[in-house]
Amino acid sequence: MQSLYLSEYIASPLFLEHIKMHKLPCDAILSDIAYGESQIPVFSLDKKSEEMTLVEYRSFVLSSYAHPWIIMDQLSLEVLSPLFKQYPDKHITIINLHAGMGSLGRKISPELGDLQFVPKGYAVYEPLDLLTFQNILESHHQKYLRIGHQHFPEDIFAVEEIGIVDQQIIASIDLLSLTSYGYHGDEGTLLATASLFPTALQIGDILNEEEKSIDIFMVSLLNLEWSDEIITSLKRTKKLFFLIDHLPIESLRSLISVQLEKAKLKDIEVLYFTPNYGKLTTIFDEFSAEQADFDAPSIVEKIME
């Protein structure tokens, strides 16, 4: 499989074949995508009987299967969030396409603050590439995957420009430290979500050239416990830069506050770098980040202020 837009791949019949081929833990799919014929039961809106309400239809699907998946293309997590409260213990996999900037112009309503609607107890992921996406799907626990509308490589470690990590550790990456690969320094600690890996590397390269280097960590599991290396970095730098394609809403700030409290870190300056959605007038990927002050040069300017 070559590099591709992961959101488009997931919305295609090829993804259903992928699920069967790799024997992933999925016995039914509830989606707003009309996939067509499939060996896996797919419950899309066009298959709902007139006698059932949408709530009854969705509830029936979740109650009838052991490992249902929910795949949202145009719908948002907020629309379905009341449904999850009915089944707090069921092992549901939620895949949200076009989360963040990619939702503008692609979803019924923009999805810029999805973390506040994630069911309690769910692991929140952003995959680094297709390989880590596959590894995340193989697990049986409750999980929520944020999939931005962007190009994903099959394996980031096979790409010459960013092949900086031993591939043997790829299967277990929830947190990827780049400090041993030239991305380290005393000017701050950057935590970036996995989908922003290329941007984080560009930030590191620009700062290294300016001799204003920082420690950089990539987070694939957003609600993971911070490692000793992150804690040690923050004790030294006293500055935390958090990079995510998401509004800096209360749930995000709470996530960071809890980690700081657990690590007994005080007097840490926290800055959230998120897109300036109010400036966006385009949905084209090659222009949207720059327009929203969310490209590497714009973020470096904020770091150096």
C-alpha cells in the first residue's frame, strides 16, 4: 500500500476488505457512509427502517454486537455522544474522519473541539502512519481515533527524510521522543500529536538553525501518562508547548493540568498552539495551515516571542 489520504481510504470499500483480511476485532460497523455490499455487517443510514428512530436504530446496532465500530464521515462526535452513555462497558472503536481543520467544508458542522465529547475511559489516538493505525485497530480496548484529512505514509520510518527511529519499536509507540535524534534543547518542551509529525520536525529544524532548540516529543496516545523523560525535560525547560489540531477548550487544558499535577510540576509556563480557525477561508490542505497560522514558521514565531 502506498501513501494516501487515510480518511478517503477508510471511507472506501477497500477498508472493509482490510478489516477482514487482517482479522481485526470488528463484528459490525455503524456509519454515515453507504459502503455497499460487505462481509462485515454495515449499518448505514440508508438501511434504517422507517419504523425505527435514529436513536433506536443506533442503539440496536451497539446492543447487538460485541465489538462494533463507529465510523463518522460527515457526522460529528457530539451528535453521537449521548449514545455512548448507554453502553459504558462495551468495547467500541470510534473512528472520526476529518477531525480538526479537515472538518471544515467536509462535515455537516465543523469539528474543532471533539475531545470534550470522547466517552469516559476511552483511549484517544492519532496514528503516525498506516502501520501504527493498523496496530491501534488490533487492540480490543475502548478507543477513539482522530483522523485528519491529510496524507499518511505507509511507514514513516521508510521515508528517507524522516527515517530517524529504529523500526523495531514501531509496534509499541504511544509516545515518541525525538530528543536522541537532534531535536532537543533548553528553550522549551514541545508535545505534538502524531498527525502533526512533519510539522514538528520542521519546527525543530528551524529552531536548530536559530540555535533556539527545544525537546520534542510526539504523542500518539493523547491521554497517556507522561514519561520520566518528559517530566525531566519540563523540570529543566520550565516551558510546555502543546501542539494539536484542536481548539484549546477546557477538556484539553484539564488534560494537561492533570498531568502536571501528577508529576508534581509547578511554575511551568504552558502555551497551546492550535489553528486560528477564524482566519480560514480555504479547505485546501496546501494553504489551510499557513492561513490559520498553524504552519511551522508561524509556530516558531510564537515559540520565540
